[in-house]
Amino acid sequence: MTDNNLPGPGQPTPESGQPSGAPGQPQQPPPYQPAPQQQPAKGKVRQQQAGVTKPRQPSVAEQRARAAALKAQQERFAAESAAFEKRRKTRKRLLIGGGVTLGVVALVAIWYAAASPKNVTAQCTDQNNVIVDDDYCSDSYYRSHGGYSSGGFIYIGSSSYRYNYGGTGAIGQKVTGGSYTIPKGANVATKSGTSIQRGGFGVSSGSSSSGG
């Protein structure tokens, strides 16, 4: 056998199958290599199919939470309904009270209107409806001049005079508007302040020279 057939260093011998090393030198173990880490498997989303996938039954805690939420909603609705009914009754009482107050005010206004008769001015006019001095219609004047009163007219000599009630105009002018019938329930007085009738609740008094 030649030297070329001898196994070299680090090659296995035919007898042992192990690599040969230097005489007297121990065998070195292979370098350490960590085992590869396994990646966690990714989760899969399950798609629900109508008519196939069955819904999950709620847990006891979920059922209690739903019952508590429903009860709170019912209590809140009852409280809101009670508050609304209270406001409605209060508003109704206020409206009724306001109506009673308005009714009382209306009655007072009617009573006051009746208690406060209308003021009417009387003016003495002649047979041509021309305004003359108030003295021609006064009792003392026509009596002192031999006149007399009849049917609401005052006769002095060949002239006649009577009061116009509510008309307008100045002495020497024809009266405008008004009436020759004394208004009932009114305060009637001349421009000079002579009272012809005192009204109010049907109580009146007039001079003998006033027209009727």
C-alpha cells in the first residue's frame, strides 16, 4: 500500500468511519445553533351565512345588562310622562285662572261703563236750528220775559227755542248733528255749566225747560 492510499487528517478511516485527527487531540463538538421559532398561526374570521350560522346565545351577564337597561329606559319614560302631565295641569289651571280674571275684569269694565255715564253738551237753538245764547232756554229768562215752556219748546213772544243735545257749532251758526231728544242715562249740561240732566243707572233729573 502506498502513501496515497492512507487517509488524510480529518477523513474517516475505513475501520472506524470517524474522521482522523491529530494523535492525542480530542474531538470538537459542532457549534450551537438555536432551533427556529414557530410563528403563531393567524386567526381566521368566520363569515356568518344567513340561515346556516346560528346566533350565539347571550350570557347571563349580558341578559342582566339588557334587563337593567330596559328597566332604566322604562323608568325614564315614566318620569318624563309624569313631568309632562304636571306641566299640562299647571298650564290648564293658569288658563282657567286667567279666564276667571278676564271675566272679572270684563264685569268690572261693564259696571264702570254703566257707573260712568256719557257726558253730552246741550246748546240752545231757535226755530231755524241756529245756535243762540243758552239764556234763551233757561227757566229764569223766559219767565222773566213772559214766556212759557211746552212739549220741549220754549216760547218767548213769536220765537221758539229748544235744546240740541250733542250737536256742534258756534253761536250764530246752524247746529251740526246731535239730537233734539235728550239722551237717557247721560250727563247733560250746557257749555256755560248749567246741568240739564244727571245720568247713571237710569237716575236723571232735568229742568222744566228741557226738551222731551
